[in-house]
Amino acid sequence: MAEHGGALGAVYAATSAAEVAAAYDQWAEGYDAEMAATGYRHPSIGLALLARHLPRGAAPLLDAGVGTGLAGPWFGILGWPEVWGLDISAGMLAVAARKGAYARLVQAVLGQRLEFATGQFAGVISTGVFTTGHVGAEALPELLRITAPGGVIVLTVKGTLWDSGFAAALRALPVEVLEVTDPYVSMPGDAATTPSRAVAVRVP
């Protein structure tokens, strides 16, 4: 199997939250151009699922693992007026801030306790985060906690993670699974990319 090189390879090789943050800090300024060159699909697929299941005007939303804010300019176009962003990397957040699309940006680690109120968000979207060496099912209960009853959570999940326990962990949670996509390749321009899925759930 081909291996990821460059900045993406460094991110996947990270073995701790601090190493992940440092790798993304180093990558932040070149991230948008490099991901565009791979044909990166996660944000558009995640936004499509969110638009199908969460009404226009729902607020606030959380972009969890916002990165450089690739999805940011689209939230307003799709009818969501207030979006917060969270990321592990200060460098990525600095780039996201320049897009001017987020009401607030917060540095935090998914999988740990988040400094948000219970039921604070009408919806949560997290694209490209639940993947190799990043975040696993341990982050799900906290995302549920901060989502309001009736709110929608959309996640993209690397297929290897999905098959090795994530799907089972999701089924064990008190959520309504609205949709699970067929497997798709998130970066068709990167030969090492393996398939992912996207899932939408509603919090009761």
C-alpha cells in the first residue's frame, strides 16, 4: 500500500495530541492549496449531509476540527448564520480566523472535556477528523453532550476506523442514525488514500 508523504504523512505519523497539533501548526499556511490539489471531498460531503438534515437558520453550529476553515465560507451560503470553530492547532485556527466566517474560534482537543454548555449547539459537523492517528469513538459522548435535543451531528469517518469499532460504538449511543454514506475516497489525487464514510445522526 502507498504511504502518505510530506505534511500529511507527518500528521498521520503523530503519536500524541501535542505532536498532531505541532504537525498541523507547521502545515497551516500551505494546507488549503495542498488539499485542493488532492481533490479533497470531506467538507463538501459533510456539508451536503448537514444541509439535508438540519434546517436553515439553526444556530449556533460547531465546526469541530475546523482546521483552516475550509467549510467556513459555505455555512452562510447554506443558511446557517452563526458557526463556531474548534481545533487542536493554533496555527490552523489563525488561518481559519482570516476567512472571517466564524463567530468564535476555540483551541481544544476532541476526546477531552470541552468547555461548552450541555446542549449549546444546534448542530455539529466534523470532517477529516475521525481518522488515522487523530480522534476515535472516545470523542462521541462529549459531542452528544454539547448538541441540543433534536440537533444533528455529521461526521466523516475513515473506513478502517469505522470497521474497527467506531460503527459499533455509534450504534450503542442514544442517537437516531439518519444516514450513512457508501464508502468514498476523500482525496482522489492522493494514491495512498483509503475510503471513508460520512454519517448523520440526530440527538434525541
